[in-house]
Amino acid sequence: MRGFRNFLARGDVVVAAVGLVVALALSGLIKTFTTAIISPLVNRAQGNHPIALGVQLGSAGSTSTFLDVGAFVSAVVYFLVFMAVVYFAVIIPYKHVQARRGVSVFGEPAPATTCPYCLSGTLPLAATKCRYCGSDLPPQAAATGAPAATSGPAASS
């Protein structure tokens, strides 16, 4: 039981739980906004057709054979608004709080070098040995990230 309590007390789990609750609440709010405001505007763009913005594939007035383009446009607007709200209401404040703590989140990835033998490009700049193929990296490749012509596994084949 103590291990479970320690797991829940970790900062990452708490942040994820709060983020999930906030996302669910915002999802309902934004879905209502899209349904009540955006959808009628998109449907009105159709003109004098009573169903919605779209194409009737079957008999006129049948909702089961209606290709509702307006619903798709509303879903795209919903997604964009939702992601903008999450970004500005959750991600940016979280980045600022973590920056005050000295932790970098959602930043640029660490610079990496490429192994001249197996061409894996995710090696740290200070690496002297490739973690994937095991070959020793030449000193200039380890320092600058540039491949150098020395013997290795690829040279023997």
C-alpha cells in the first residue's frame, strides 16, 4: 500500500491527473460551444437546405443518407479550439512553473551526432562509442558530429 501511495504522490502522476480532469471539463465546455454556436453558423452557410451543410446521397430529406460535411467542419473547429485552450491554459503555465523549478519541458531535444558506421543519429555529442552498433566513434565525429573515415564494422564488410 505504501508503494501505491508513493506512486500517487509523485509530481508526474498528480500533474497528469489534474490535466485529465481539466481536459475533460474543457472538452464538455468546448463541445457545447461548437454544437450551440459553430454548427448553426456552418449549417447556415448551406443556404435554404433544412438539414445541414452537406450532400444528400439518397432520397431528399433523409438523414440516414445525408453526407454531413458541416459536422466534420464543426469537429475540426472543436479540435482546434480545444487544442488552443489546452496549450494556452495548461501547457504554457506548466512550462513557466517548471522553468522556475529549473526543469526544461517541451524544449528542444539535446544535440546529437550520427554514427558514421550504422548511421543512427541519436547519439549524444560527447559519445565515444555507438550504443547501437558498438563501434568506437572517431574523435572528430564525437566532438563535432561529423563522420570521419576510420575502420569500423562497416569498413570491414
